[in-house]
Amino acid sequence: MSDEKDRNYALAAAEDLPEIPAPDLPYRPPMPQRYRPRLGLIGCGGISAHHLAAYRDAGWEVTALCDQQGERAAQRRDEFYPRAKVLTDYHALLEEQAIDVVDIALHPAERAGVIAESLKAGKHVLSQKPFVTHLDIGLELVELARRQGRKLAVNQNGRWAPYVSYVHQAIQAGLLGQVQTVALRLNWDHTWCQGTPFEEMRHLILLDFGIHWFDMAALFFSGRRALQVHATAARAPGQQMRPALLAAAAVAFEEGVASLIFDGHSRFGPEESLQVTGSAGAIRTRGKLLTSDALELFTANGVSRPKLTGQWFNDGFRGAMGELLCAIEENREPLNGAADNLRTLEICFAALRSADTGQVQIPGQVRAA
């Protein structure tokens, strides 16, 4: 080793790379070419406003809105689709022959049964995340969709956040070579959940929130098996909420590693960062939570800084439904298909068990959240 390398342990930065034009990659939400089905929404809680705004902006027709609290469905109708029917019984929505696709935005405890009935009624389904809380139920729903000849997708809308989608497309284009590491870090204030039903969730951060970032790691390591997971969760100093707001996980993939760090009790300087390294390049971004778009792509040819348009809310919701509609039109499995999502859930469920036990867990062996 040279004297220079001896002094810096061979950690010296490489020579400055030339600035090159950013690759033009198809990171924007997908849109079907001709397929224009009628949609129905079951569950009109707070998040449904983002679903409906995305569908309206995409020009998709929602003809029925259903919620046990009829006034919530009526409010969403008045806000987004004045001509839509308002229903309080989802069975009535499923009887609507004109509706081809159902968006099910219910909580996990009641969602699986409604998904099954929707598939049996001949509807294609977009399920809210997390898809299921037991892998065996997920497998049953995937098999039911196959038997019914229907498409079943999961609303992992983070896949179509502009920066996440661009990273994925860069990987798919071979710009990074073989992915080696994925590093995700977030700090923000999640205490807005205090006093809401979310506070009752034991693993609020790792499951309800972190599922998006477990899904990103699975997406970036697409086609490669997750071998083991080690996770931890802790309460922050002075924390008032019941569930732990600090969490971390390390996921070992075949020839790769992903690390995820969450601080949901951070009052200052909220930020998200993402870095993916590969055998032929690296890509990174850092910025405001959910809107990080200051991307840098490094390859042997130089560094490029793509200028992205759009944002997670509501491009992510348009992307999740748009991918399902494209898959129906093209008769293929959607990128966010339920079968693929079970891989994400295997990793997430292993992380929950690891955080509870302090022991490394094998994805797939932990069957329930």
C-alpha cells in the first residue's frame, strides 16, 4: 500500500467526476392506454382523500363510495365525485355490475374478508397496506385471485414517489450493476398519532409506517431472497406515546444488505435519506420527508443530477392504481401484485419478531404480525 493510502486507510475520495446529462427514465406513474374502468371505493377515512384526488386528476371514474359512516362517504362524494353513489353496505357496492375495480381502504382487521368477497364478486382489487397480518391469509387471497382470474394489487404507493421510482428505474436499466447495499434513514415527528387508533398499534413505526421502506428495500433487491433480519425498537427520551417511536432494522439479502433507521420522535430538522450502491454505480438522495428529490447518480461515466417532477402525495396513489389498471389492460401481474407483496411482509414480520425477542429472524418463518 502506498504512503498516501497508508495515511488515509485507502478511504480517499475518488477524483471529481464530470457532470453528465441525467438518464431519461420512465419514473412517472403508469397510465393505461385505453382501459377506463369504473372504480368503487370501500372505506372513506382520512387517507381516502388522497386516493380520490389522485384518481380524479388521472381522469378515472369513481362511481360508488362506501363507508359504514355514510356522512364520511357523502363528504368524499361532495369533494371529489359529485355524481357517485353513496353506500353504507359494501355488499351493495359489489353488486354494482358496472364497477370493475375496487379500492379497499379499510383497516387490516376487516380488510381480508372484504378482499375475498370482492374477488368472488368478479372485481379486480387494490388493497390498502399492510396487505394482511398473516402470511397464510395472504397466500389464500393470492390463490383466490388466481382462481377467479382477477388482479390483486397492494397500495404500496411509496414505489411511485418520484425519487423512489427513479432509483428503481435506474436499477432496472442496469445503471448501478448488481445492487450491494441499500441505506434508508428518516427522522420526523410522528407524535401526531397520539390519541388516535394508531397509538394502539404495538409496532406503529416498524409495521404501519415502516412497511413502505421495507417494501423499497425489497423492490431494490428484486429477485433476491432475504436471508435474515435483525431489528430493534425503543422509546425516545421523554416520549409520551405508548408505542416505541425509535426503530432500526438490518436485512441480509443474497449478496447484499439493507439498513433502515427510523426516528419518529424528532422535533427538529426532519429529513429522509436514501442511498443505493451497486457494482457499477451508486445513487443517493437526501431532503424533506417523503419529497426528497435532490438525486445524484454516480457511474464510471460521471455524475448526473436528475430534476424530478411530482411528489409522493399524490403521485404514489396514482401510480399504485395506475399499475393495477395497466396490468389488467396488458394481462400481466402488476409490479405491486399481492404475491410479490408477501415478500415484503415476510421481511417486515421478521423485523417485528426480532424487535420483540432481540434475536435474528428468518423471513417467511414468522407467519403473522
